[in-house]
Amino acid sequence: MTKTYTVAWPLWGALCLLLAACEGRNASEPVTTPEPRIKASEATLTLYNRSCISCHASGAAGAPRTGDAAAWAARIDQGREMLLKRTKSGWIGMPPMGMCTDCSDEQFIDLIEYMAQTPISKP
Ligand code: HEC
């Protein structure tokens, strides 16, 4: 009996968060998965789906995951120049150009901001 409840409630909480069904209704539950602040354009999503997704969706090889702003925070803090440099030349587990050989600097920035859900404010 007790066991069912202890298992069921956290599950229901997780479901609510996933469906965003309880948003604004249960003030005691912290909202950990807000709506994406940065939405990617069709063009950016196409590039993302062609290249970055293979590692950044799953976190393969330790890649910071798409939508996980916390995992990206320190990286975003490095600023535009360093992020572009590492993306283009490759960085630890990431191949040069993140496997998007025809991406431009602007496209990389769009992709990074989308994945990090954080605008890059530093140059
Ligand atoms: C083959 C796997 C793979 C692909 C494809 C990939 N990445 Fe990555 N990426 C990684 C890994 C692994 C890391 C984390 C490296 C580390 O340990 O710091 C990373 C880190 C990054 C970082 C942070 C670098 C830093 O300074 O900390 C940026 C920016 C980035 N990727 C952008 C991209 C973009 C943009 C694309 C698509 C065009 C992409 N990645 C595609 C594996 C990948």
C-alpha cells in the first residue's frame, strides 16, 4: 500500500513536468523544465538534425546535452570567439566542425544558442 504511493507520486510529478500539464497549478513543485526560450529556425534545425544531434541529444562522449542549460553554462561563458574556435577545430570528444563542414560562424552560433538554450552575450 505505502509502497505504491511512494512510487506513484514521484512518477506522477515527473509526468506532469514532461507534459507541462501542471504548469502554474502546483506552486510547491519547482519547474525544472521551462519552455525553450530559444527556438531554432527551420534552417538551423535542419543543420542540427544533420550534425549536432548525433552527440548532443544523447550526451555521447560527454557532450553537453541539448536543452540542458546548466551543463552548457560554463561553456557559454567562454564567449563567442572561444566557442567558435573549439567547434571549428574540434574539442576533446568533438570532431572538427561538429561534423557540419559547410556551417557558417552565424549558423554555429545559432546552433550553440539553441542547444544551450542560452544567448551568448560575450564576444
Ligand atoms: C561526434 C560527436 C559530436 C558532434 C557530431 C557534435 N559535437 Fe559538439 N561536442 C561533443 C562533445 C563530446 C563535447 C564535449 C567536449 C568536452 O569534453 O568538453 C562537445 C562540446 C561542444 C561545445 C562546447 C565546447 C567547449 O568550449 O566547451 C560546442 C560549442 C559544441 N560542442 C558545438 C557543436 C555543434 C554546433 C555541433 C553541430 C554542428 C556539434 N557540436 C556536433 C561531441 C559532438
